[in-house]
Amino acid sequence: FFSHFPSIMAERPAKVAKTESKKVALISVADKTDLEALARGLHALGVDLIASGGTATKIRGYGLPVKDVADITKAPEMLGGRVKTLHPAVHGGILARHIPSDETDMSNRGYDFIDFVICNLYQFKKLLKAKGDAVTIKDAVEEVDIGGVTLLRAAAKNHERVTVIVDPGDYARVLEEVKKNGATSPTLRNELAVKAFTHTADYDTSISGFFRKQYSEGDSVRTLRYGMNPHQKPACVFNTDGKLPFEVLSGSPGFINLLDALNAWGLVTDLKKALNSPAAASFKHVSPAGAAVALHELNDDEKKVCMVDDLGTLSPIATAYARARGADRMSSFGDFIALSDECDEQTARIISREVSDGIIAPSYSAAALPILAKKKDGKYCVLKMDPNFTPTEMELRQVYGLNLLQPQNNLQLTEQLLMGNCVTKNKDAPASAKADMLLATIALKYTQSNSVCYAHRGQIVGLGAGQQSRIHCTRLAGEKADNWRLRHHPNVLAFQWKKGVRRANKSNAVDLFVSGEIAFATDAERKDWESFFEVVPKMLTQQEKTDFLNKTRDVALSSDAFFPFSDNIHRSRRSGVGYILAPGGSTNDAAVVATADEYGMVIYHSTTRLFHH
């Protein structure tokens, strides 16, 4: 193994004649796989061999002639081998070009051109894998390669002339090309240079990751209990461009918590920018269960549906969260919450009554934080987000060992961007409908595709996410929207609950009722359901449901991609949709628009697709 710190200048060696035809290879490898075959192959091709430390010893053991690095630098190794190759005789030989000025410099100093650099680095990853958390800082420091990285970067930089090899798997290819052509081809040198740059980058990533964990825990990195699942350890969240943008005020976030929190934060940030109103989101498994803004105060029925009728007049941010949580109470069970504005005491009290995993917000009032910190016996996750944080322009993710890179989807969605092309005969969309379409569209930006979203009075009322078929998105979202609307039915609002029934049980019982699922219940399930009521409610007939649902015709809908068939229009109309915003571009656009015209609906075609995965 070898490693190097900044070199000391040795006395300049005497000038020697430069041999143009002689090729020189510098070899310094930690991984000595196939080293003998490489050294014998290069020697057979007339290439002079120079090697460092243990590599030179190995090559001599094969019975081959090899110079030590000190033979060309005239400076012996020092500091126990930490300084070997950092010297102008080495790096001048690597970086020199065949141009007059460089050739003059090399001749004046008596240095030879180096044509091949074969080097791989101390096996830092192998150390971490073998010893895990037992790796000490002293262990790690000794595995930090200095000179090897410098050799590789120099050779890769000058790949127009120099062949750089980091992978023993490439030895045979190089030997074959040199034997056949007298030199490596530009194509091969280009390929090997990319490998070298990648090798050093990966090496530095491993080192920085280790020392980040040692010196910046809680600052630029935070260790997580586990990854997506308990068997996926170790796991962490880190920022390579400064501190983490959030502070943990209570609890300990998990991997999925952060996926939900950061996506939800993006959603509420976009909503507030677009609609100029406090916004809230209720996230579960990387899609919103609900999202809302505070454009409309809750009326008495909505307060009952959202289970906040005992709290009087709500603040704007409390209104936004009550609506977001109330959109789909079943899906919001165990949610991660995002607020665009400071969490006040009233919002904290609403949250304190719900089953939730955590919250992210820009700040918390002095009265709100203690309320939240008490949840889950002090384990409730409370994150304070830096509102000025801006993600990097490029988004990198890894899937099955491969890296995918794309620009962040930082498109700012506005009415002007999305609603400039009304394609139906009816073009009368009030401001409230446009706001709802915009809200639904922004929600889709953060929802697993395919997705369709219904919105009404400043909140999501039905979201169909992650379906392969668009009509299934529309149906799923429509069913949720119907259930949301039926929760406002007078018969449901008049339910007489037994004392002590928990909120989650109420939500489940209402869902079974409005969805009609209770009609298909087993005897045991029916008995359990009836046990929640002082007076068991009479089931609504299908006609009663239809009559009630038909009273609403101003629901807005957005789709993350175009509607290929009219079935989406028919189904959405049954759930009270009057306004649609969706990308155009289907070969069947004309038929879809004609169907909307039959209902007197309004459709805007945008040019913006919003797939999210």
C-alpha cells in the first residue's frame, strides 16, 4: 500500500538524454490482481517499468527489471512511505505534452515522459465493510491515499497522451492494443480516463462519507435507524453542500419520514407561492393523502367533517391543516404533516388529537412546540425546516446500482402557465375553480404517477395515485371524492356516537357507511361497527346518495397527463366535476372535449406533463 503527502524538492538530477522511442510505465497498485501478467506483458513490449514500494518488490519477485520511484526522483521515500511519488520527475513525466515548451522543460530537467500509469487506491471501502462501526479514525486516516489519487488525476487529465489504468480487468486490452499497434488508441485512452476519474470520485465519496459521520453528525449528516425497511442498515441523510436544511426538535426521523417530509415541504411551498395562502399537506408513503390552502373558512358542516367543530374560529394555518387532514381521514392515519407557515398553538392542538408520525414546518410558536413534543411519549418527530433552502439544480437517484440524473422538477405552476388554452365551448371558469385546478395540479407534481386529483373549496377531496391505468386513477379519486362529499350528508353529520369512541374508529365507521362497504360486512364486522353508535344509523339508499351528490357540480379536476378516452370525463362528472385541467396531446383529444361539451364542462389543455416517481 502507498500514500503520499506534499513532496519535498530533491536536488535537481543531472540532465540525461531523452529517448524518444522508449515507453515508460509507472505502476503503484494496492490491488495486485494480475500484476505479474501486466508486468511481464509490458516488459515483453519493451516498456521500462517504474514502481513504488511494495509494487516494486512484487515485480522484482517475478524476476523482472524495475526501477524504484526514488531512482527517478533522486529522493528516497520518507515518513514511513507516506511520501513517495509527489515529485516533478513523476508528475512532469505524466503531465508533459508533446509540444515544444513542455519538451524543452523535460529536456532541461532530464526527465522522461511517462506513457502508462497503472494505479489503484487503498481499499477504503473494503476497510469499512470489513470492520463497520469498529473502524477508528486512526484506521481510516492510514487508508487515505494521497499520491495515488494525484497520479490518477494527472494521468487522466493528460489522457490525450497517457494511458491510465485503474482496473486489472483492463490489463489484457491495453497489452493487446500496444502489441498490435505500438500504442493504445485514443478511444481506449478516453474510456480509461473516465474510469480513473470515476474511481477517484468514488474513493473520495467513501472518505468524505466516513469523516462526515465522524465530525458532522447532526450538522451535515444524520444517522437513521434504518432505511426503507428494518433490515436495510446502515442508513443516513446527508448534505454535501453544507448543513442539513432541517433541525430535529423532537423525536427521530426515519427514512420514509424524510421522504414524506421533504416531498410534503415542496408541495406546501409551491402551494403558498402559487395561491398566496397558508398551505398544509398530509403525506403518506410519498403521496399526499390531503393538501389544502386557507382560501375558504370552514363552514359548520365542514368543521364537523374535519372533527374541529369544538375549536371555534380557526387560524389560517389551522384551517389549512384541518382541511388537509379532513380530505381523506382514513389515508391520513399516521401521516407526516407539512405546514408552509409557523405552527401555532391551535394547529398543534388539532395535531395532538390525531394519529400522526411527524411534522415539518418553518417554525413553531412557544406554545405549540411543547404540545407536539409530548406526542408519542416524546417520540413525535418535529422538524424545523429552513425556508430559504433551495435544492440543487440536478437530482440524482440510484436504482438497482445505476445512477439516474435529471434536473429538479422546479417548474413553478401558475394560472398563466397552465390555463391559457380553454378547449371547450363553455369557457366560464370562476376564480375559485381556477384556484382549485391549480391546487390539484400542484398536488399531482408531488404524487406518484399515474395520478388524478379532485379539489373543491381549497382542498383535495379525492386523489387517485400510482395506478397504471388513468381511468383507474379517475375512478379511485372519484370514489374518494364521493365519500368525502357523503360525509357531509345530514344523516352522517347527525350520527349519535357512544361516549368514548375514538376518532380513528369514528373515521373508519363513517367510511364503511358512506362507501357502502358495511352492507357486505360479516356478522362479526357488522356487530363491531354497530357497537360505536347509541342509535345505529339507517343506510342511505343509492338514490339518496345520487341525489345528494348531484347537488355539487363545481368540483375541479387535474390529471398529470392527457385523458386518452372519454370514460374519464363520464366518471368524473358523476362526482360533480365541472372544471378540468389536463395536458393535451392525445390522438383522441377531440372526442374527449366533445364529451365534456355534452355536459357543459370546462377543460383547459396545458402543455405540462407532471409525472412523478
